[in-house]
Amino acid sequence: MFIFMLSSCNKDNKPLTWNANYIAPLVYGDLTINDLLKDSILAVNSDHSIQLKFSSNIYRLDFDSIVKIPDTTLHTDYTIPYSVGVTFSPGQTFISQPTDNILGINEAELVEFKVANGSVNYSLRSNIPAEIIYEYKIANAFNDAGESFSKTVTVPAANSSNSSVSGSFSLAGYTIPLTGINQNWYNTLSTSVDVTLSPSHPNDLLLSNQDSIFIDNTLSNIQLEYAKGYFGHQVLPTVNETSKIAQMNSIVGGGIDLTQVSVGFKVLNGIGVDAAFTINNLTSVSAANTISLIHAIIGSENHINRAYKIGGVVQPTEFSSQFTSANSNIESWIENLPDSVLYNLDLELNPLGNVSGHNDFVYANSPFEVNMDVDMPLSFLASNLIVVDTITLGTEKLKQLVSGKLKIEIENGFPLAAKLSLRNTLNTKELFSSTTVTSAFIDNNEEVTTAQISNHEIILQEEDIELLKQNNQLILAITFNSPPATNPIVIYDSYHLKFKVLTDFIYQNSIK
């Protein structure tokens, strides 16, 4: 009450302000190896040691690189072929015309495909002075429900000018044969058009060769789920691309000395074509270095058989090879800690020609791909190995912060010495002291027995406080090093690094 009385007596009506000191725990952290690396790449062995285990896709053949349906417009003019005129009754069909339409598909000779997405866009114009019913069919096209493709459109009667109507039909889910009317060809879409005088027309109608209908049907943006035929003898353009290794994103620097390195190289052919491939280059790329793989597979042509189907289920074929320290430089390749792989490869489809008799197949969910499988014990010597984590200061009063300290307690349960770096995400300025966090105590078996605890204090400068007011996220980087003269360290799932952040903050409070 006394404070409020003073406030009300203030002639300038200035707010009453005072500073208050608060000490409180702000952030707790318990980083295991699953937190320092992505847990999806780690597996725990029966003895609780950690196995580094993940598969990284390097290359996947794009569906459109094998077969693609181009946008195609099918234009037709229908004119009544009678100069003297013919009378038609309401509901009577006066045009019924099946047509074979050749699709301009490069390389491939398709006999069938299934549409994942795409449409037939139609545009109709008529000078007939009566309402007509247009029906468009694709011969022997059915969806998964067994429904045939048959669509109808009502075209209004023409007056002083042509009547017109436009729209689209979805083709999604339809399996469409491309063998033509006689079912003995390829890349040939068989359609039929029926035009009928509307049953609601009040009387018979005389039509002659002065009466016409103009129709455009356009296959648009066709994306395939499946295709069958002969995909041609294709030598695809050389691929020279980079593929990210997402599993290594949390490691941002430093080096390791690994033991028992073994990496599987696997080519999976989920396409019903024989193939030949040559890996010209496979390069480990990190921020610090690039290392090209040296192995017998590099630069040599290899063949892989086509996939096959059992009970309608695709069974991919596999080509595999193993990269070890004995037959390659894979140890230094992995120790480079690549965040991406630069690869160069050549791929040839159907090198022996049409040996399947137009029974090649491809499914969108069964690709041709190249993978690398890493499966090895997480046992290494660390040299400035850096991993990062982001922590958020969860306080609502940062806008009132005047000055303060961060007090950090570290409990290191790893058999590795560590240095910690702390900075605001908006700045590169280092907040943390350079004091080394000593590695945990280990026994004669080089397994951790006791964690090491250390305490650190950060005095926040004015510019640090201003940044915290703008953004309360801090990046914690941990640099690990193996103790001198030690053997490669085996990492167990029980190892952890705990940290506790306490705030010793002074806030400015006020009453208006």
C-alpha cells in the first residue's frame, strides 16, 4: 500500500522501478551417445556397446528417366457426311468413331501403363442447333474398382455462333493399354467418341455436312505408377551429383581414428530391365577434405539382372560388394566424416536389347538405387571431434534482464576429454571459458567407473544480454579428444554428459 501511495503522489507519473536478483535452475541436459549422434544410426549390442549402423541412399534412378508420357493433344473434326441431310431422333447416336492415337513416347515401346496423376483436358465446339451428348471412352481402361473409363459431357445448342464447353477428366488410378484397336501394337491409345442427340430434344433433327463438332482432348501432366513394354536400349547421360549423408549432420568437425571399418555397397534393381553400370568415382566430402574411394569396383563395368515378380510382388535383384580396410581406403574415407558423397556413374538399360518381348516393367515404388550400408563398432580415437546441440533458455523475463551470470555444472561420463563452446545463435562470439572438462575415470578394461564433475561461470556482457533478449537459443558445441596414449575407445550406451545451467540474473521490475 505504501508503494502505491508513493506512486500516486508522483507528479511526473513516472514508473517506480527496482532491481531484483533471482537465482534459479534454467536448463538441464543429459546427453548420451544417442543425443550426440542421431539415435537412428546406432544399435546396442548385447554387451551394451554401441554399433554404428545405418544405410544411406546415394543414387536413385528417376522414373521419368526411364519412361515419360508427354503432353499430347488429340485433335479431331467430326462433320456429318451427308450433303442432302439425314434426320435423327432424340436419343439417337449420329457419330460413333473409334480411333487409334499414336503417342510420341521417346525410346520406349509401351504396351500398358497405370496413371498415378494426370488428366484428359477436353475442349468441344459445336455448330449443331440442338443440345448434344458427347461420350469419350478409352478402350479397355479400368481403375482399381473395375470401372471402365467412360465420361459424358452435355454440349449446349449452337445459336448464331458455335457453342463450346471445356473441362477435364482425371485419369488417376486407371490402367490403360497401348496396343491399339487390334491389340497388336505399342504406344497406341485406342479411344472412341459417341455423339448423341439429347433425349430431351423436342423433335427430330435434320443434319447435313454443314453440321460439325470440333474436339480437342489433351493428355496432361501424366505421372505414372507403373509401365510395361520395351524400354529400349538406353545409355543414360552420365550422372555426376552429390548426395547428402543426413546421419552425419550432428558431427561438424574434427577427426576420428576408427577400427574394424566395413561398409557395404549395394545396388538394388527394382526395375524389370537388365542393366550395366559403372561407378567412375565415389568421393567422401566434408568441410575439411575430399577423399576418393579406391576399390576394384571403381571404374569397372558391372551387370545386374532385371527384377522379377512373384504373385504380382516385385522382387528386386541385388549387386553387392564390401569395402574393408584390407581391400580399399574406406577407413580414411569414413574418418573424413563426410556430410555428403560425390558420385559419378554411367548406366545402360537393356544392353542385350528386347530380350523380354515387351515385358519390361517399372513401378514408381520399386526403383533402381545405389546404397551404402555402414555397420561397425563405435570404437575410435577422437581428435577434436565436434558435435553440437541447441539449448533454449526457458524464461519469460528476459526482456527485463539487466545483468547476470550463467553457472554451468558439467558431469562428464565419457572416457573422452571435452571442451565446451557456448554461443548465441545470432552471433559467433564465444561465451564459454576454454577450461577442459576432464575425461571420466576408466578401469583396466578401459570402461568408465566414475564421471568427472566441473563447474563453470559465464558473466554476460551487455551485448550478450541484448542478444538474449532477441533470441534465447544457444548453441552448445562439444569438442571431444581421447586421452593421450590410449587404445581406441569403445562407447557404451550408459555413457553420458550431463549439464545443468543456473541463472544468476538481475531483473528490473517496475510499477507504473
